[in-house]
Amino acid sequence: MTQNAYSLSGKVAVIFGGTGGIGSATASALAQAGARIALVGGTDLAKAKAVADALPGEGHRAYVADIARTAQVEKVAADVEADFGRTDILVNGAGVTKAVPHADLASLDDDTIDLLMAHNVRAPFAAVRAFERLLRAHQDGLVVNISSIAATTAVGSNIAYCAAKAGMDTMGSALARALAPDVRVLSVSPGAVATGFVPGRDKAASDKIAATTPLGRVAAPEDVAQAVLACASQLRFSTGSVIQVDGGRHL
């Protein structure tokens, strides 16, 4: 077989959180490998269209959805089926967080906890459920959940975020069993990434993290995107695994 091992020609990849730093880098990497991208932003359709239009290749489309509203996620699934007729890869890259010191229990109120769990655990599951039939259709589906090393280090923007990402990883393992052999499920787990995702993390904070990371820097969005690409194109016999992309930060 002479086809490029990295080729995703003919595949359709749905990327939730597609207008964020990791999401847009992932969309670019998968599109460069030949996939058509269904890029899902939050509320700004014009922004989502701009990101989709800038991707390499052709045939990409943009959508928006509040991922915490299951009906909107299900509508995206229906629209993607109508527009593309298939879904081969689902990337759950949307999420939220809030910086709350771990010792400040009072500031981590019920509403904040519910928000984090809804966006970082329930919403990814809802997306898998909505796209299950399409992912199973060709018996070669893939789900990639964008997790965090906070799931295992218990060091992150707040305690509930750590718990949510641990929940995402456990959910991914359970889904890997439930959806096999038709669909593989993997978690890509970065440490600090050079995006604006964590409110209040300035350059000084990132430099401090880089200084205590074995590989000497924080991750770029492209580092995470390349891991997602590897899940789709190279790690063909892997499922239920967590792939750390953190420069050794967890050590």
C-alpha cells in the first residue's frame, strides 16, 4: 500500500471547540492530511466560518452550538449528516474553566462546579451519543477527547476542573469498551498550552511553568494537534488510552 500513512482523504472530522487555539490547530492538521472539517464554534458563526475558510483543502463547513445544550449538539449532528453524509472523527475540544485557588473552597460554588461538569463531562458524552450512528457506520470511527494532565496531577485551574478531566478520561475508557470494535476512543492530555483558555494565566505564569517542565516550554496548540493527528493516522491499534502531551510536566 503506497498511500501516505498520514492521509485522511475521504474522512470527515467534526471538531467541537474549533475556533479555539487547540481546536483551530487541530482542524488545520487534519485538513492538511486530507480530511474535510466540520468546524463547530460556540456562538459566533462568522468567526467559525472564517476559521473554516482559512483551512487547507476544500469542502469544509462551519457550525455553532452551545455544547451544554444537548439539542444544539444533536442539531449539529443532523446538519453534518445532511451536509457530508458521514462522520469519521469526532474531536471533543470545547470546554470551560475558571481560575480558583485550590484552597479557596468557598469560591468554588455549586454553580461553578455544575458549569464545569456540564461543559467538560456531560457535553462530550452528548456529542458522542449524537454522532454514534455516524461514527459506527464505516466501522472505523474515532473519538478524541481533549483532556488535561490535571486529571492525574490534581494541579489545575481549580479542583472541579481536575475532577471533570478525570471524569472525561474515565468516561473515555468506558466508551472505548462500549463502542468497540467500530469506534476507537482516545484522550489527548496536554499540560499548559499557550492559548488564552485559562483566565488570568499571563506570560509570567507560563514562563514559570516552562521553567519547571522537563522539555523547557509550555505546549503550543500545534503540539496537541499533532497528537490528535497521530490518533487518527498512526495509533490504529490504540483505544481507551490517555496520551500525554505535556513536555514531561507530569513527572
